[in-house]
Amino acid sequence: MQGAATSAGAVAVAIAVRRLTRARAGDAVLAGVCGLLAILLYPWVSDLAGATGTSLLFGVAVGLLLPPERLARSLGGSLLAAIGLLGLRAWLGEGALELASGTLVLVAAGELGTGEATGERAARVGLAVLLLPLMLLSFGWVGANSAQASWFGALVSDGPRDQPYVALTFDDGPNGDDTLRLAAILAAHDARGTFFVVGRTVEEQPEVVRTLIEDGDLVGNHSYEHTRWGYLDPRYPELDRTEAAIERVTGRCPTYYRPPHGAHTPFISRLLRDRGMHMVTWEVQANDWKETDAARLARSILDQVHPGAIVLLHDGIDGLPGADRSVLIDALPLILDGLRERGLQPVTLDRLLGGPGYLDHC
Ligand SMILES: [Zn+2]
């Protein structure tokens, strides 16, 4: 959603710029409609035909923003943009449209520098200079906040697709009885999960974390405070603080780190690499923290799931004590039954990814 908002912003800026310069108003409005339609449809397409269609729509938006008097250039630009977006999609997945939107702003900025009249040209160069940091900001925001875009450092959002395994992951706990009930449901279905715990809450509920490990579930690091902006600190002390808290309680140091809200920076990636840890995000999620209907939640997960999927769920909410997770407690048996029908076995992340779940030492 943040990605879509960024993209919409990028297209809006491109359109505003064209209107300020010399685009025909009709072209600019049509480009806006095509661009926004592409952005709205893009997250929903899953096959190549759908991706091609939305990419072409996006290409048309780009073409309409190119000089109106040069039809060939506009058509060529449209086609190139569409092909480029398709290629990006294969390479980056969800991050592709955001990157393409950023490029759209760049195209608009480049356009500004090509005016004929000298005075106009100076004004356009000035605007272009203003736009460049905006584009960088937009790239930065998406790189930091997308769970799939990996240009801010290596991350895993998916396991091998050729084996019948998936990983159910539970964030924001430990959350007292709700966490234990979810773990018990997993065990009753002969399944295990991965629990990304919040360091502060680990210290408040050590017993719950110990029980998870005794039951064969895996524990991962999900920051110490779980704040919205903690990831912006380049030293990111929360990582080690949480490792230490988990080690004190269980004697283990998790290998896997999941950034709160998926937000990460190259600094965090570097800290993880230095420690031999890995950043793990997700590919399948259904807004379970705000869903109110258990059947709908289960259906949404099962509609998206595939071999190798890493599924995002929440046994807590932001590490807050006493969060009510009864909807997920009702949905989990349905999810597990549905996975079995599809021949998919839920395993812990270390089994899915084929690496150690804990480090030799913190
Ligand atoms: Zn979280």
C-alpha cells in the first residue's frame, strides 16, 4: 500500500510538472488515469497476461507525458516503458512498479531540461534539480519499506518452490496465552511455526518463549521496541539488545531477523551480515492484525499460498501486552487444514530455507 501511495505520488508529480511546462491538459489527465489504473491493478495481477496488460497501461502513461508533437517518440517510449516494467517485475517482483514510477519522474525531469527558449529552459532545469532529490527519496522510501524490494540489502521473502513446504511465521509476541494457544494448535496439526519475538516482551514473558522452543517452534528476532522509526538509527542497537534478551531467557541466539513493518536500511543489512544473520520478510499476508473474520482470513491466506511461501501472521500486536488474537486462533485450524488439502507441510524457517535457526554464539 505504501508502494502504491509512492507510485501515485510519483505519477502525480510527473503530471504536475508536465502541466507546468507544455503538456496538453488532456494528455496529462489521460496519463494520470492510465498511471493510476496501472498502479491499482498491478498488485492484483498474478499471470503474465495481466502483467503485460498493466505494463502497457503504464507505458501509455509514460508515452502521454513525452513531447506531444513527436508521435513516434511517444509510441517508442510507451513500448520501452512497458517492456522495461515487465523485465523489472520478473527481477524484483512487487518493487518493480515503484521503481518504474521513480523512473517516470526522471523522464519528466529530463523533459524539463529540453526547452527551446532560454528563460524557460533555466526554469525547467531548476525544476529538474528539485525533482531529483524527490525521486531519490521515493526510491529510498520504497527500498526501506517494501518487504520484497532488496536493493537495500539481501532479504529472503520466499523459500524453494520445488518442495511441498511453507513457513508460517508469527510476529509481535510473545503474547501470553494467545501465543501458547497458537503453538498448541500447530502441534496438534503436526506443524511447527516461527515466532519473531519483540525483545522487550521477551523479558516480560520469558516462560512463553521457553515453551515455544521446548515445543520445537523456532524463535526469531523482531527488534527490541517495535517502534515505527527505530530502523532509521544507523547503529541499530535493538538488534543486539534483542539477541541478548533471547539468549538470557533461552540460551539461543536467533539467526533470522524480521524488521518491524518490513522497514530496513543498508546499515541493518550490514549488521546482519557481520553477525551471520539473515533478514526474512514474507510474500503471503492477509492483514491478519486487523481482520475480524476468521474464515475470510483463512481463505485469503490459502488463496495466495504456494510451495515455499513464507506467510506473515501475528500472535501479538506491536509487542503490546494482552492483544486479542482470537480471530487468528479461530483461523489457524482452517489454514492448517487447507494447507494439508493442498499437500503443503508447514515447517520452521530453518527447515524451509535449509540453514541453522540459531547462531553458535551471539
Ligand atoms: Zn511486527
